[in-house]
Amino acid sequence: MLSSKNRIKKKKEFDSVFNLGKTVSNKNYILKIKDSNRSFPRFAFVVPSRFEKRATKRNRIKRVFREVVRSLLPFIKGGFDIIFIIKTKEEISFSNLQKELQLLFKKIKII
């Protein structure tokens, strides 16, 4: 589980990242990235109900993404607010997702 300091909690901050952030997309998710003046990265995860109707499935997907990001946290540079908008129903394995996110983070130069 991500620590409290690594989460975007306030609606105002969430909206700021969502509206002003840079967009990077993939077939499975969309990332909104915005620079911040903090020394640590913060994350938020969204699974729209149009992609998965059942809340239990949406929550499971978010838990997997949170855990993968937590495992990569020591390598991620500080100063970014990132929102993941997950648009897949498929179960993605932890190791595949970890490799995919690691490559993406390297590509956008936050690792």
C-alpha cells in the first residue's frame, strides 16, 4: 500500500493534475503527469465504471497498480503528481505490469 504522503487526496490537486498535466497513453491506461514542488512523487488511480461495472473488480485493479507503483517508488524521482486512468478489464499480472510501468517511467524520464 502506498503511504499517505504518496497519494493525491484533495479534489483541487486532483483536478489540477487532470486538467493541466501532460498525457501519456497506452492501450491499458492513460497517465496524466504534472510537475510539483514536492521532493516525493504522488499518485492517484482511477478505474471508470464504464470499463468495469463491479466495484470489487475496480478496487482490485487499483490495488494491483498501487502495489506495482509502491515497488517502483525507490527508483522514481520526486516532484511529480501522476494520475493513472486505467482502461482495461483484463487481469494484468503483477510482473508484466511492473515491467511495463518501469519501461514507461524510463521513457518519460521519471526513473
